[in-house]
Amino acid sequence: MRPFLSILLIIMAIMPSLAQNQHITLDLQRVIAMASDSSLTAFRNKNMYLADYWNYRSFKAQRKPSLTLNLNPATYNRSLISRYDSNSDMDVYREQRSYSASGALSLTQNFDPIGGSFFVETSLDYLRYFGASTYNQFSSVPFIVGYRHNMLGFNEFKWDKKIEPMKYEKAKLEFLYNTEGIASYAVNYFFALAQAQSQYKLAKEQAASCDSLLVIGERKYKIAAINKSDLLSLRLDVVNARNSITTAEVAMKRASLNLTSFLGIDRNTDIDIILPGRPSPISIDPNMALQMMHKNSYLILEKMQTVTEAEKQLDRVKKSTRFNATVNASVGFNQQAEKLGDSYSDPMRKDVVAVSLTIPLLDWGVGRGMRNNATNNLNVAKIDAQQKIMELEQDVIVTIDELQSRVNLIESAEEALILAEQVYKENTARFLNGTCDITALSQSQQRLLNAQNGYLESMRNYWVCYYDLRKQTLYDFQLNESLSDIFDFNNLR
């Protein structure tokens, strides 16, 4: 038993260390895929879309026939009521007790083109009186067919049929827009860690180099090949290099934590970054990009929705402040009897036709003011939509030009990095043979660090710019596919 406990304790002791030594290798595309699928931001975007999806499903359900059962199973009433007594020629209070129940089943179908509603109903009422003259009574309506319509009024159904599909389409495009926004965040976190790892690696290399140079410098100082000031500078470089390692390590841990938190993975995971290669130039037709932007931008659709809602409000105001007429017509049968079966025997015809008119005669300009206000709001909405479209078009053109420039900047940064590495190696070799002073060597070290940061920064800027263009147009310029056409929204439900 004792050996078993010892083995168990050893396993429990090494398990935390195993959990802390998880490694994962990530390239840029995998980071973007993980962020778009598993990050908290992606989860939020998905649920925002699903909320709009179910709102649209509710709208579609409201366009279908609705069947409703209304029940009032029991109502008991005991009260004193005023009655006329012919014997005493006066009103007297008498106790009355009654029990009633009712039920109705109705089928309703809205008719969107003109805004009316067809209905079919059947109902049954029961009433029982208690007292000196106790009796039962049933009242039935076997069926009744009718139509309700606001003839000259506001048609809510017609406008909802325009706006609700627009809202749902906007929700889909906004989901894709936010997904591409996640890609931009992923690019920033990815290159932040890549830059921090590169600085940490370079800091360790420079520290090792400074240690070696200090050993060589101390030898040269002993033979008077360098002065004491140069030796102290070498020692200072060693101290600064060790401090740089500590600073770079803290920055690397912070960048790693930011990326793991964003991706939703264990914060103790060690991540090895694989940098993407130099991107190939992409030929982008500005006219095609603008066409995709007009097709896929949820911001444009949002403005079009605002214009349509302003038109709806203007229509509502116009028809609510002028002559209005409503009609309610129905035809069916009804009957009443003391027995349930008799209440359905030989039913009588029941016809209802009701017409109501509303004519504002004097409102002291209230209606006119409401109509003018709604008209002005519509004009403002149209102007805002035009301005927003112009701004989006300008952003697309600028982003295309910037993307082409970013490719050239990457080439220049890569060339600068190669030259900086060559200069640093050359100055290190020259310092070893005594033909280079410490100042030139330190300058070459700093230039190498700047070149490394500049290269990574240029790569980051390019990919951020590329995904910004994808976000603006919802178009994959590498595969030449519209993101809204290839995305399967059914997988989100």
C-alpha cells in the first residue's frame, strides 16, 4: 500500500508542472480562425445575430394564421341589485347570485397588402341564476366569419413587410462585419506577441554578445589596446543588456497573456509564433471593391432602414391626422337555449356591419406641424444616408491605396533588416580585431533592434489594412469570393 501512495504523490506533484508546460504553435491564419470561432467577442457577436434571427422568425410567424383559445371557466357573482317592485311601486334591493362560464376559439389571418384581418370564430357561453327563479341558459355562436379593416388608415403590415427583412439582412451583414473586426484584433495580438518574442530573443543574443565583448575588452585593456572608458562602456552594455532581457521577458509574458485571453485558451500555454511570409501583391479593382461595399455593407443597409422607417413615420402621421374610416363586417349564426344541445339547434342568422368615421375639423395646425416634422426627418435621413455612402466609398479607396503601399513598405523593411544584421555582424567582427570602437558597435545593435521592430510593424500594418478592406467590402480578394455569399448562417442556429 505504501508504494502505491508514493507513486500517487509523485503523479500529483508532477501534474501541475505538466499543466504549465503546454506548447502550441500558431500561425496568423490559425489565430484568426480560433478567434473567429472561440473568443468571447465571437460568442457575443453570435448571440447578437441569433437575437435578430429569432426576432425575424417571430415576424414571419405573425404573417401566418393564428389560432387562439380564450377561456373563462368560472365567474361567480353574489351581490345586491336594485329592482322595481310593482306591488309597492318602489325600487328595492334584492340579492342576486349567478355563475357563468365562456369559451371562444378564433382563427385570424392578417392581410398585408391592405392592412386588414380576416377571422373565423366559434364561441359558447353558459349562465346559471340562483334564487327564487333558478334557471340555466346557453348561448352559442357555431361560427362567424368576418373582416376588420382600416380603410384609409395606416397599414402597419405593409411597412413591417419592408423593414423586418431589411433588419434581418442587416443583422447577417453586421455579424460578418464584426467577424472581420475580430480578425483585425487577432492580427494585432499576434504581431504584438511576435514582436515581444523577437525582442526577447534579440535581447538574449545581445546579452551573450556583450558578455563575450566584455571578456575580449578586458583582455585588450590589460594590453592597453583600449582605454578604461571603453572598458566601462562594455560593462555598462552588459548591465543594460541584462536589464533589457528582464524588460523584454515581462513584455513577452504580457503579450502572451493578452493573446491567450483573447483566444480563450489556458494562460499557461507557451505559444510559438510562425510569422507569415512576404505577402504577394494583390491586384484590386477599385470599382469592383466599391460594388462589393455597396452590396455587403451593413452600414449602408442601416441607413436605408432609417430612411424607410422615416417614410413609415411620415405615412403614419399623414393618415392619422386626416380623414379616416374603418369597417368591421361579419356574418354567422347564434342561438340560445336552456339546454346545451338546443343552443346549437336551428341557429339564427347574425350579421354585423359597422362603419366608423374620424374627421378632424379643427386642430389649430397640430396635424400640419406633425406632417412637416416627419417630412423634415425623412429629408435628414436621406442626406445622412448619402453622406455615409460617400464616406464609406472614400474609406475603401484610401484603404486600397494604403494596402498597395504596405507591400512596398514590407519589402523596404525586410531589406533594412537584412542590412542591419550584416552591419551588426560586420561591426562585431571588426571589434574583435580592434578596427571598430564600442560606439559604432552599440549603434549597430540599436539599428538591428529598430530594423526588427520596423519589419514586424510593417507586417502588422499590412495585415490590419488587408482585413480592414475585407471588413469594409466583405469580400475575400485572395479567393475572389463574397463572404456573404459563401457563409452558411444555418450553422449558427
